[in-house]
Amino acid sequence: MTNTRDEHEMQPDGDPRLTAYALGELDEAERAEVEALLLRDADARAEVAAVRETADALRAEFAVQAAGESVPALTPAQRAMIESAARVGPVEPVRAVRRAALVWLWPAAAAAGLLAWVVWDNRAELAGRPRLAADAPVAKDESGQEPAARSAEVDRLAQLPYLGSTAREETAVAPDSAESLPVRMDVEPEVNSGAGHHPAAEAPVSPPADSVVSALEAEQGELPPEMQDLLSALGYMEGGGGGAAAPRANPGGAGAPTTGAAAAAGPLSSAPSATLARRTRLEEEAVFASALGEPLAMAESADDRAAPVFRYLRVSPGTPGTELYVPIVEQGFQSPWAAPFSTFGVDVDTASYSNVRRFLNNGQLPPVDAVRLEELVNYFRYDDPGPAPGAECPFGVTVDVTDCPWAPGHRLARVALKGREVPVAQRTSSNLVFLLDVSGSMSDQDKLPLLVASMKLFTQQLDERDRVAIVTYAGAAGLVLDSTTCDDAGRRRVLDALDRLSAGGSTAGAAGIQLAYQVAAGNFRTGGTNRVILATDGDFNVGITDRTQLQDLIEQSARTGVFLTVLGFGEGNLKDGTAELLADKGNGQYCYIDSLDEGRRVMVQQMAGTLLTIAKDVKLQVEFNPAQVEAYRLVGYENRALAPQDFKDDRKDAGDIGAGHSVVALYELVPPGAGAPGVDPPRYQKPADAPRPELVSSDELLTVKLRWKEPAAATSTETAVSVRDGGGTLASARPDVKFSAAVAAFGLLLRGSDQVTADRNWLWTQLIALADAARGADPDGRRAEFVRLSRSARDLQGMPPQQLTEEQIKLLKALGYIRDGDDQR
Amino acid sequence: MPEASPAEWVREAVAQYEAPLLRFSQRLLGDAEAARDVVQDTFLRLCAQPREAVDGHLAEWLFTVCRHRALDVLRKENRMNPTPLIHDAPDGARSAEPDPRAVSERREDAGRLRVALGTLPPRTQEVLRLRFQEGLSYKEIAGVMQLTVSHVGVLIHNGLKSLRARIEPRLAPGA
């Protein structure tokens, strides 16, 4: 059957028109033609009757089958998720930027999703209506015409990145930070532009954007071969999937582009980010299960030759449409009468910020659930004081209380922990296992190549105190390099092994993770750092039943001292919630690496901290004095919340702090008498003037209690700091205090949080002013970048700078943001 | 979101297409759990669509997306071949006979028809199901399967022809 299958499928046996006629599939002209034939041809009449009879028999058969089939139904959790996503409605791919500019923006994205989107979009415009890609099936088996026509289009589009790269510096829409453009770094690594730039706002009038439009509109001929090579190398010419099977430079100019076009027309490419909306705490497991086992796999290269018809799959998952974010429900206000304690585990993840940056650099607002406030705030380096030399507590604890920029009348308490700095020479030995996802979905330029480059940067920091093993998981999950001591020769072997990695095959996540943990356990270093470093796009494909097992494995290993760090790579099908949760379970850190620059930050600057954990299971409990605080709210840390009794429970794990790491938590406080916003008075409790528990007389605002374990300890140590509100203002606060407040405001605005009671436009102005005033030395340029991103985000939210009132100008002057003589910025 | 109630049309789509899509994806995947995930994802993607982008093509859009997701899963699990197109087909006719035109004599043919169906190439079976079980038009099937309309016509034509030949003599006097 297999041999004759194609023939059977392709060659009509008789006249298919008769079948189509019998099934009512012909248009009027064809129908008339067939009816004329039927009048004179008895065989044709018999044929039509037979077709109808067979069709009826088949319908009946299918109906019987359907009646007897056990068809599954969606689970309640799945329905709830769809329901809430439906309420959120479609996510605008780009706001406040016109289409032509949009085409430009996307080259910054991974090649695959980009091309898909652009072609789709373009076709839609040409057709003058929203066009379903499925309308235009491509890679047709028979017609030579379609692919040819399409290849011209793709050629045309393939020009865009090229145009873009020459015009980038002037093109306002272009993300002006090179690190967001991993695929382009080889071409133009140095791209800088002034921090005062307003990318999106200027886009519509910028000439280069127009030239992109004309490029779009002008028919382009074939690309010269060297251009095709370049584009292939950059990943633009291929579907973006596993490079192995895809033709590269194609003299005819048709082959590779057609692949791209086939890919491009996949209807999935049109799906913008699905924002999964609210969920309750109870749904978390369901959400996790769905995120972890998400079968939204990227098509692999290995099978492509065998099944060319499926090639389009390689691209479609590259769109943001398959990224999954766990919904975040912001914490509301609590009364210290009802809940005197706020308890949570620290979080040193920073992934959300790099991910948000990727969206903004692409000219998009991030999905609200991609914005995790604590990760934004903790992304930055703060120079809060560390512990006193010789102190028992491995961190310095600093609390600052100021006004709250997003809620006039409220106070903002900033609790900062700063881990002890440990000189590199004093760090302990380490046993590391790199667990690298080399499945086909990792083959994009912004994934495996970036991963390899980042891991090499990291490896170069290691020395004879460290051991490294490399485990990959893909079709061939296996030990690429057994645990090797990183002396000079060993380090070379690690680097060589990294160089030899290539993407391909499908992901067998569970097997790889198990192997990695085995290797880590087999080389366990007592008193040292034992850590699995998992690098992936998060597109795990573990079986349904493996999900909880995997989570258990990670959790148990963390208890025995093998921790997990998760590095997220690439875009399009990032399973953000999965990665974060795994790192969380594994006492680890989750970072998102969107560029080599970010790779350097995470792997070189922060890894010293990762290599030396100074405290684990770090928990914070803040007790509020009801006499001083009407209500409080923890900003961020939604998924780190702990019950008050968990604070003392040493079995409840929480985040680690590495050497030099800093962790900041912000509390929004309502002063007494202001009334807690959004909270009805309790129905079953007597009004507030009824007798309440007697208070200890104290003018203290709050007490921060900290609990942590030494890296090898099983029991915790505790310390506490009490704080008064000295009435400080942000304008007079330390730069770090200003800056973290600005970052939190940025996150709240991006989330569209209803906790923002200040005028939003004014808050943008204020936070930009705050951040700008607090840039300080900014050795790595992160703070300047933040100021720039804030401006982009504000533009994307459609909030242009406004005329300021006298009072506002006065405040900005107090912040040092504007000086006399300037009117407005 | 031009609609007053953006959730409503999605809800209707779920009500109407949940079962067909689950049936469809379960047949492709052979696994209820995976089928659920795929269908859930299909609807989540639908939520992210502006309504006007799918209006008038809803069935085609849903089946297309659903099929892609299912194939992704298969691909990821490395089990592209053979596609278990017919799964857990019930082994006997049920008492409810939904098609009024089907008469008792059909029942004895039903077994033969089912066997015959199983011998067809997977793609042909899939096309036949989309046409005769889910009621999609040639054009919609072409969209879902990424084929041309005429190719779909040939697949259906040949498929019906083969079926007829296999359940001879009664149904195919001319063959």
C-alpha cells in the first residue's frame, strides 16, 4: 500500500468532478457542465448515484462510530483557562506603531516567526481583508505556480532584514540595543543610540521606515547568492527550524524561499500571544501541568525530509503564539489587624526583565502575565550595604520608607537584602552538570548558538576547583561529556564538547533531566556547590505522568543539595511558567538569556553568585504595626507567598541567595486613617471602633524577620530588624531606592495594574525622571537602558509626554530631572 | 474587540467544536490527554484572534490549528508513522441509528465498510472524515490539510471509489 500510496492519492480513477458534483461541491458553471454530461451519459449518472450511496453509507458509519467513540472532554481547568483567555480577548500584536514599521520591528525577532508573521500580514493587506493563512495553502503538491509566485514574495521580504541592517541606526523603530538582536550581532555588533530616543513615536515619520515600505511594495528579483548565504546564516532564509534539512543558498532562488513561504503561510503564524488570564491559587497545578507538558512542540528537522509536507510546522511555533505565561494575580491590601504577618520566599530570578525587554525592543507590549514585578526589580544591581564584616548574618538588611509614586498618599517600604561578597579565590569547589536542550526547537540563532556561546563564557571562569559534565537531551539524550575537572586541559575539553553540539531530534526532557541528576549525584561534592544548569527554550516534552515525577525529582534533589538553575533561551515558544517553577522547586534561579550580552551578565557576572550559595531557603516575614499601618500590600512575589506558619517551618523551601546577590521587596503601605482601598468592612466583625487587641505601644512601622539556612545546614537561623517611618521622600532617597521604585512603577504600568491610582501618564513621566535621576555610575549601562525601555513602553501604551502642571514641574525639579529653563521632557 | 461580549463567540465556538475537535485530535494522537491539551491550545489561540479574522472560516481555522498542534505533538514524540487514524472504533453498531436513510441492511455492510476504511491511506481517511464526519467542504479541507481543492477532490473521489470497490457487490454495481 505504501508504495502505491502517492499514486493512489494523486491519480484520479475516473472523473473526480462527478464525485464533487454528487457532493454538491461544484460551482455553478461546473455544475451546468456536469449536468449536461449526465443528460447524455448513463454511466455518469450511475456513477453519481453510486457516489451518493457510498457517501451516505460513510456518513452513517461515521455517525455510528462517533456515537460509540469515547471522546474526551476538556477538563474544568482547561475550560476555565479558555474562558478567561476569551475575556481578555485578542492581543494586539503591536500598538501605536503602524504596519509598515511593524514589518521592520520583527526582523529583530527570531527569523522564523518573523517571516511567517510578515508574510501573513502582508498578504492580508494585499487582499484588503483579514486573511486566514489557511485560505492560501502553500507547498501544494501539484501546482508549480503557487510556490513560484510566493517565492518572489519571500525574496522581497527576505530583503527586509538587509535593508534594516543598513538603516537601523537611523530607523527610530529599530530597537537600539544590540543585545536584543542576537541574530544580527554578527553583522553589526555595535549599535548605540541616544538614550533620549523615542523609538516608536518617531517611527511613522522616519524615512528609513518608508524605505522599508517601498521595499515591501516594490517587486524584488532574485537575491544574489551571497545575500542568500548571509540571510541563511542569519536564519532568515530558513524556516527557522533545525537547519539540517533546509536548503540554503539556492541558485534558482526558489527552493529555500518556498520553504519559508510554506512556513509563512501556516495559519498559526498569525496567532498573537495568547495571554492566559487570571487563575486562582488552586488552579496552579493544572496550569503548571499544562505549561510543562505543553505539547506545543516545535517541529524537528530530523523528520523533514521524510515528510516535506509538514515543513511549515518548523516556523509556526516560533511565533509568540506558543509562549505560555502563568497568570499573575496581584496581591491586594491586607489589614494588619486581620493579617499582621506577610511572609514570602525570596526570589532571585531575573528572567522576566529580559523577556519584557525583548518584547519592548520588538515594539510590542509584553503580555501582562510575563511581567513579574519582583524579577524586574531584582534584575538590577543595587549597592545596598552588605553585612558587616564578620557578622553572622550573611546579608545586609536595609529598609527605606518613602512616598509611593503610583499611589498618592501611600508609603513605600523597600526591604533590601544584600548577600555577602565573596572573593573568587575563596569560593568553594563545584560540581556542575550542564543539561542542554539540543532538540530541533533549539536550532534558531537565538537559542543553541547563544547557549553555546554563553556556556563557553561561563566555562572560561572555571578552574581546577570545578567539575563539569555535559548532558544533552533531544532524540539522543545522553552524556556528552562525563564529569571533568576544569584544569586547563579539562576546560578545553568542555569547550570542545560545547562546540560540537548541534541541534536536532526531538526532546526527551525527562530522560535527560534524570541523567543529569544522576551525574550530579555521582560526583557530589560535600561542602561544595552541586548544581544542574538547565538551558532550554522550555519546550519540554515529558509525558503526562512524568510531570509530577520531574517536579518531585527536582525538589528531592534540592533537599539533598543538588540545586537547579534554569536558563531560558529564544523566543516564540518559551514556556515561562514551567521554567520558573522548575527553578523554584530546585532552589535555583531562572534567567532568560536573550543576547550574548545578557549571557555575559548572567553567566559571568552573576554566576560567581551561583557558584557560591551563601544562604538557602531564605524567607522573609514582615510584621506590621496596626497603629502605624492601616493596610499593606506586597508588590510582586505573587507566586512566592507563604503562609505565616511556613516561616518557621524548615521543611518549606524558598529561594537561595548567592554571593553578592541582592534581593529587594517592596511593600505599599496605607497610613492610618486613609482607609484601605478596595476592602469592604467585614460583615461579621464589629466595626473598627469596637475594642481591638491591645497594642504594644510602639512607633515602629514594621519588623522584618529573616530566616535562612547555611548552604549545608538543615535548620535555619533567624534575624530581625525593626523600622520606623522617618517620613522620607523619594526625591531625597538614595539612588537605589529611587530606582527600584521606578522599576516597580514600570512593571505596574505594564501590567495595567489597578493598584495604580496616580495618573498613568504622569506616573510614566515620574518614573522616567526617577530612574534617570538614579542612574548613578551605571557601569553596565542597564539603568540607562531601562530609561530608554520606559520611554518605548510609554509610547507603545499610547501615552505621549504631556503638558505638566506647575506642581509636577516642581517635583521633577526636586528629583533633579529638569532644571530651571527646561520646560518639559 | 469590537464585540460587546468578546467571550461569547469563543464560548459558542467551544460549545460547537469541542467534541469534533477532540474526536479529530484524538484520532490523530491516539491519546485523550494529549488531545485535550491540543484542543485547549487551539481554543486559547482562538481567544487571541480578532473575531473578524476567523469569522466565516471558523471550522476551517479550528481544524487547521488543531491539526497543526496535533502534528507537532506527534513530531515531537517521533511517531509520525504510522498514524493511528482509527482508534478504538466501537466494535458494533449502536442502537441509536442517527442517519434516517440508513436501513437495517446497512448494518452488515458497516463492518465491511469499516475494514475497508482502515485499508485506505491515512491522508485519504482523514480527508473522508473531515468531509463526511465533520461536514467540512472541499475548500475548508484544503485549508486544513494544506492541499489544493482539486487534490482534495481527487482524494475524496478515489477514496469513495476504493471503498465502493471493497464493499462490492451491492454498493458498486458499475465498478
